[in-house]
Amino acid sequence: MRSTYLPNLSIFLIFIDMSGVNVDWAYTSDNQTGSFQVTVFEPSLPYNELPDLPPPVDQIESTPILKRCIEARVALAELKQAAELIPNSAVLVNALPLLEAQASSEIENIVTTTDKLFEFADIAEDRADAATKEALRYRTALYEGTKMVQRGMLTTDMAIQICSTVKGIELDIRAESGTTLKSRMTGEVIYTPPVGQQLIIEKLDNWASFMEDSKDIDPLIRMAVQHYQFEAIHPFTDGNGRTGRILNILFLVKHGLLDSPILYLSRYIIQNKAAYYRLLKRVTHEQDWSPWIMFILDGVEETCRWTTDKIKSIRELMEHTGEFVQHRLPKTYTWELVELLFKQPYCRIGNIVDAGIAKRQTASVYLKQLCDIGILREVKSGRESIFVHPKYIELLTGEENVWVYYAGVETDSLDENTELV
């Protein structure tokens, strides 16, 4: 038998049977009859009895959870406000989803660098290595999903489309059996998702209905609950984790908690990866929702605070860079040129031409002048020159949201303790 979401769960123990296989025993009591029921969770058997949503309200709407929801909502509101202060939203939309793509892919052991992502972000992906292509497809899925969710609700069909974009192939709901999740350390099966395409479709219908219809439950709680359920259903042969993390952000956009996909939530998951998987497992084995929901709410709040600080630093660096270029290159300076250096931190001559800032020969002169004063660095990529914005890249990729002033600019923000380069 399988364990189910029972509000009267009183005792949970883990035993090791004689064969050495972990078997989870849940002892539940019937409050009316006083009888006891024993249910067993066996990781190697398909979890076809995965309970429908929603879970019992008292498991997901405790006082500490509701208090944490308020704190996370405040942090989200501050993030939205900070983003609105950037004059051109493309500066953030071009950068932060790439960081999310890199981190979310890394969770699945698909490792690339932010440098490679920025280098290939606006050119044909076929020139990039396989890991970079996968991460760039994640960004594309995030962009496309944001447009879709702004036009309607989150659905199973949208999840299929997102996963297909992430994987770069047409996918459908998993039909074959044999899908298992194994420990990377031991190879032991730790979870077997439901099997049978029709059953999976039914569970996805319930998942989608919960997101759309359970409006009496706080959206942040719903986000945490739906994320567990989607990962437990595991509807695709591959790409479930990345699709699920995209759906988290789209859910926030759908409910107006974000205007654009700029929450870098996978950073928090990477930093707390063991807890992420442990608490997912705890919901499956113990129906213990509270620690999982609190983990997600903590992640939203912490990531919002960090991202808000990051945006503040980006805005300040943009303003300072504009002052520096205007001071050193007054005939070259336009705000549109400075802004482009932040929209395209790996800038090509064609980017300036396409933006209507200058024709090709003049654009080349501008970029070389910016190299001469230390804003950009020219690098070769095959026969092409790319002009990299090192100070901005360092700010984007650094854990600390700090940057160093350029020398020779008089500004009210400079004082005797400011470091100049």
C-alpha cells in the first residue's frame, strides 16, 4: 500500500528491513474508531497512489506559514519596485534569466558558464557547446512561457511546450514504464513516479485545476505545493526539474507577484540542494508539508532580497558608467550607447548598428574607444571581435553585489574611501 495525505498522521518511523532496503512505515490513527492503519512506501514501486491536490488545509496553512507568506510577499513587492527603477527593462530581462538558466541547468549537472551564455545569447545556438545550448533553451522556454502565461492560465499543454523547448525536441506525456529516480551517490532507487499515460494525464489535470481554482489558498503556498506535485508526477522522460522550476516563476508572473521572469530562484536551490531533495522526499514519505513550504517561502524571500540588491547595484553602475563615458568621450557619449552595453554585455558591432546608434564603421570606432578607456575588452571569437563589459559581468556573476568605480569621474557618490581603477 501507499501512504496518503492524512491529516491525522500521528507517528512516522523509518525501519531498515532484513534485505537492507529502506522501507517507510506510517502509523496513522482513526480519530473516530481508535483503530490503527499501517501503510508502506516502497521507492521501487510506481507511486500511482500519489494523492490529488489540495492537501489538508491544516498541513499547508499554519500560522508560521501564513506569517512567512506575508514576509515573502513584501520582498516580492520590493523586487518589483526595484525593477521598475531600471529605465529599460530589457537590461534585467536579458541578464537575470540567463543566470537562472545557468543555475537551474547546473542543478541537473548540465554545467556551462555565464560567460558562454552571454557570448551566444543573441546569435545562432549551433555555435555553442551542448551544455550551453541546453541552458540557452531554458532561457527561451522562460521567455516563451512568460508570454503564454500573460495571455492565459497555466495548463498541461503549456508544461509540454515548455519541456519540449528545454529539451529541443517534441515531447509528450510519458507513456512507457521504467522511469526511476536514483541516488547519484549510490545508484539506489529513491523514487518511482506514477506510470500509465492516462493516469499521468489525470494527475496533471488535477495539478492544473489546483493552480487555477484553489484561490482561497495563498498563491505562494500554491506555488510550493504545485511544485512538489509536478515533480512527483514526473510527467516527462527528461527535463522535469527544469520545467518545474520555470513553472514556479511563471506562476508568480501569472498572479501578478512578478512582472517579468527576473527571480533567480535556482541560486537558492543550488545553495540548499540537499535540503531541497530531502524535503521533497519528506512530503512523499511522511506527508509533512510544512517544512517544504517554509523552505520555498524562505527561498523566495531570500532570493528577492538578494536580487533587489543586485538590481540596485546594476542601476548605480549604469549611472556611473554613463558619467564616466560622458566625461572621457563627450563626443561619443549617448545614453542609448551606455544602455546597450548593459543590454548586451558581450557586444558586437552589429548590436550597435541594429540599435540605430551608429553605422558599422562608426560603431567599430565607438567600441574601440570604449576599450581604450577601460569600459570594454576586445576578445576574438573565431574571425569575429566581441567587446566584453567586464565590470558588469563581474557584478552579475558575483555573489556580493558590489562594483568598483572608474577613475577620473567627479560624482557626489565618491568619497575619500572610494576605490578607483
